Amino acid sequence: MSIDCDTARRHLGAVHDREARPDPVIDDHVEDCAGCRTWLADVDAATRALSLRTVSQPTFVDSALDLWDARVRHTDDVRRTAGRLLLGVAAVGCLVVGILIAADSAGHTHIGVTAHREVIILEVALALGLACAAVRPRVYLAGILPILGIVAVVNLAISVVNVASGNSSLLAEVAHLPFVLGLVGAYLVHRAEPVFTDAPATAHPAVHA
């Protein structure tokens, strides 16, 4: 049976694409036809070259990923800076409140001497803890955050109850505001740079997907 080159090459292409099975008649034709052998060698060489070629991302994809990465870093920087600033303000606020309590100027003169001293110590301790967290959040924030969260939430709840019931004025409850500011600052810093693991903060998954 005589096979022409066009028929042989169409069949060889189908075999190459796994759309047909090898045919002994076609194989015999290739053995006798130098042109078909050359054509088949060229096809195999082109296939190997394409399979070994490195796929490069289009330029616009690289630019889009770089822009997204820059926006993520900028957002984290803003959160980190704002959070550390709030922690610093909260530290100063706690220290000021502690000084006022020590001078009996914060409306807490009804408490006893021992409790009075402990309140001052608590305010100063929280002020120092917040200051340390503002300076080195990855070292100190994880330790102070649970205590700060409890103090802020409990104080806020009590303040709302006292103001609503008329037992305290809104101005008097301002002394507890540093706790809330510190908690907000701690949250912002944690969003920008997680502090509960030893591993460094990773980039946004979408950037490297």
C-alpha cells in the first residue's frame, strides 16, 4: 500500500498529539522517506524546545503585583505607626492619671490608703508597659495585650454604667480613656505585624499567589 508524505505526516502529527496509534505502514514509509524523517526530527526538536522554555509572566502582571505589594506595605506601615503612636499616648495618659491620683486630684479620694497606693502602682506599671510596647511591640506587646484588654473592656463597661446611672460624670470617666486608646493602638500594631508568633510577618497571600 502506497502512502504519500502528506498522509504520513498528518498521521504522525496525530500520533504525536496522542490522537492516533502508530501504524506500521506509516513507519515503513518514514524509513524509506528522507523528507518525512527530517520533518519528524524537526517536530521532535521543536517539542523539546517548547517543553524546556521558561514561562515568563507578562510585564503588566509583574507591575500589578508590585503595586499590590507596595499598597500592602503602605497599609501596614500606616497601621503600625498609628498603633505605636496611640500606645505612646496611652502610656503618657496612664502616667498622668497616676500622678493626679497620687496628688488626690483625680476624684478618687474615697479609696483607702492601701488601695490608693495600688491604683497608683497599676497606672505607672501600665504606663511603662505601654511605653515599652510602643517602642518594641514585637517584644512587649504580646505580654501586655491580655491585661490591657481586660482593663480597657471592664473599665469601659463600668464607665458606661456609671454615666448612664448618674453615679459619675463623663468628664470624670475620661481618666480611663488611655486604656481604650492603648487597646486600639495594640490592635493596629498587631494587624500590621502579628506579635503572637516568633516567625516574621508574611506578606499578603494574594501578592505571591
